[in-house]
Amino acid sequence: MKEQLEKIEALAKEELNSCKEIKALDDLRVKYLGKKGELTAILKQMGKLSAEERPVIGQLANKVRADIEQAITEKVAVLKADAQAEKIKAESIDITLPGKKQSLGKLHPMTVVENEIKDIFMGMGFNIADGPEIDDDYHVFEALNLPPDHPARDTQDTFYITDNILLRTQTSSVQVHVMETQKPPIRIISPGRVYRSDAVDATHSPLFHQIEGLVVDKGITMSDLKGTLEMLMKKIYGNNCKLRFRPHHFPFTEPSCEVDISCFNCGGKGCSMCKDEGYIELLGAGMVHPKVLEGCGIDSNIYSGFAFGLGLERMVMGRYDINDLRLLYENDLRFLEQF
């Protein structure tokens, strides 16, 4: 029986040395030390031994069990260490390689110019007002002296949701909301998206952005309007920019004017972009019509005001010498990364 125990230990250690996986070690433990293992089978035969042999064989059997368990424990530690080393090797990073440059996003040129304009007007004491892009016919048209049968609606009619609800054609609707809820003095600008039935070309789009301004107070005159717009344009384009004020008609202002700026593309010489005029229409403006003031509950005998609405896209085009409005909407990174 002594020889059998020594043989079991030798065979167990031999198989142990060839094990490459931890699962194989578990199988080996069951094979030699389990309830039905080879060592247990030997011990069941101890009843056949004499009283003198039992202690000796029992001591040897315990030593064989302890040696096999110790060898398995050590092998488990070796296999785990090898597995960890392989994992580290597989997941290693070569820190000598150059890092990958992460491109950083930046503001769209439209946002840059809009923020500049906001800062300029806030510096002149204006507040920023916001309003709904989907509004009712009254605030978009009727409150601005555009009754249902007014011909000016034909050039502005846009997407109607119901007979009375539509996408706003200008942020003048925000001015109406403000005048209905706020008493003079009023100094606001209202930036936002607007919608019109315009065909797409180099300077027009059915969706574009406006920044409208409104001042209502005692003693406001046309000279205040011109001074405000000239201050804005010189801040944006520099002192050499040229403005042209042309008489015009808007139902919600009286008197009214169109304000043009020297062409961004040709500098005033005349080109296809400005239709050989040398100037590009930039905004409409004028003194707030008394009917609009009265409709909002403001006494036109005491208060007067001016209003203007400029197209943000055209301001951006002039700021960066862009000759086609459509470039601002195409999301071409080759174009946008220039700014």
C-alpha cells in the first residue's frame, strides 16, 4: 500500500506539470482527492492492515494528500499569473506613439455674428426678447396693420397649420407681444427664425434668421433710428462701411425705409450678387405706425418709436465676405472650418 500511495503522488504531480488551464486542475483534484478518487480508494483498504501498519500508512496518506493539495495550489497561482501577464500584454499601450488629435468644435459663423450683435445692443441698453415661432394670425399680421385682405401678405404668406395659426414671417410678432405686456420705455431686440415663401437663391431662403429691434419712448425720432443702425454697422463692419437709406413702405411703420449696405462681394462696384447696384438690401426700418401702438394699448400722442428688422444671414455674409447664403446651411466642414 505504501508503494501505491507513492505512485499516486508521483502520477498526480506528473499530470499537474502538464496542466495548462485552471479547469484541468479542478478535474485533477477530483481524480485524486475526491470522494471517489484514487487516494480515497486506497484508504478504504486500510481495514485490511495490521494495528502496527495503520498509523504508518495513515500518516503517509495524509502527507500524500497534503503534498498534492499544495502542488495544486501553487500551480493555480502560476496559471493565474500567466493569464494576467498575457492579458496585460494583449492590452498594452505603446506610450511612445503620438496621440490622436481630437478636433474641437466651435461656434457656427451665424452664432458668432448673432452674439456680437446681441452684445452691441445690450451695450446700448437693449434687452433680448423671445417669442413663439408658431403664432396666430393676429400677432403675425393684423396687429402689425396687415388686415386679411392686405396685398403685402402675398409676399410673406408662409406655412399655415390652421386657418389662424402659422409659422411667423418676421419677429415683429415678438414686438407685439412685448408691447401688449410691457409699458414704455421699451428697448428690445428679438432674434429668431422666420419663414417666408421665398425662392432659394444666393441671397434668399424660405427659412432664415431675423434680428428685429424696437424702441418706444417719449420723443423718439427717425434720427435715433439712423444713429442706432449706423452704430451697429460700424461695430460689425468697421468705420468704412457705407449705408444707404431708401424711402419705402411697410404697413407697420410710417415713415419707412430700406437700408442697404455696400456689396460684400464687389465693394460697391457692381456684380451679379448685388445685381450691379453696388448695394445689397440689408434691412427694413421705420417709425412705428400709430395704429400699431394704439392696438397694443400705447398712447401714440405721448409715445413714439422706431423698429427695424435685419437678416442675420446677410449680416454674416458681409462680415465674412461670403457670396452665397446657401453655404451657411450646407454643413460643409471645409467651409465652416475657415471661421
